[in-house]
Amino acid sequence: MHRRSILWGTLSAIGAAFAASRANATAEAPQQKLKVAYHLDDLDKVGFVIGNIQNHLDGVGGPGNVTIALVVHGQALKAFHSAAANPDLSKHVGQFTRDGIELAACGNTMKSQNIGLKDLLPGFVAAERGGVVRLAALQSQGYLYLRP
């Protein structure tokens, strides 16, 4: 009986030491900053996706805790034409730009809509080789892909 007590005591001590070392390793490991790519091509979903991005920023405690890219192509790009954009969308895009969010407009869509960057809300960059090519490049860089 005495041997069992010694064995259990030894095993318990080893288990506690192992658990403590794992807890310390977890506490010391820096949390990796997520990188997320949002894909937007549906004009009807522009407000929804912009809201998702804002909720994402709020949910992680601000832009310093996540890296976000928004890639826009197809009919959705029409919402970001500076002449047609609603004030709420313009405000969000301006804030996203200040927060360091990449706003990429598909170069192919820009050509088909006969517009340039100067025609879009400030802060957009051109995805010269196309929106889907940019999305693939972001994913290859470790970005998580979201298409709300």
C-alpha cells in the first residue's frame, strides 16, 4: 500500500510539473496576428461586408490586432465609385484606409467599367493582374479567406 502512495505521489508531481511547464510555454508564446482577406463581388452585399469588417475590427480590439485586406471586383466595385458612393460607405472606407486596411480594386473590372483609381474612393490600390489573382496571392501569404 505504501508503494502505491509513493507511486501516485510521484506521478502526480510529474503531472503537475508538466502542466505548469505547458502553461508557462503557452503564456510566453506570442499570439500570432491574424491576416484576413475579404472577397467582395456582389453589389447587394457591399453594406453587409463593410459591416463585417467593422465588426471584425471591433471584435479583436482594433486594427492593431489584425491585418485585413478587402478585394473588390465585379458589380460590387460600382458602389466604390466616388461619384456614386453613399456618405456612410465613404466614411467607412476613409476609416479603413487610416486603419491600414488594404483596399484592392480588380484591374480587370476597372477596365470593363472604364474607370481608374482616381474614379474610386480614396485609399484604393489597383490589383493590376485581377482581383482573384490578388486573393490567391494573399492566401499564399497566409491570409484567411472570407467571402461573406
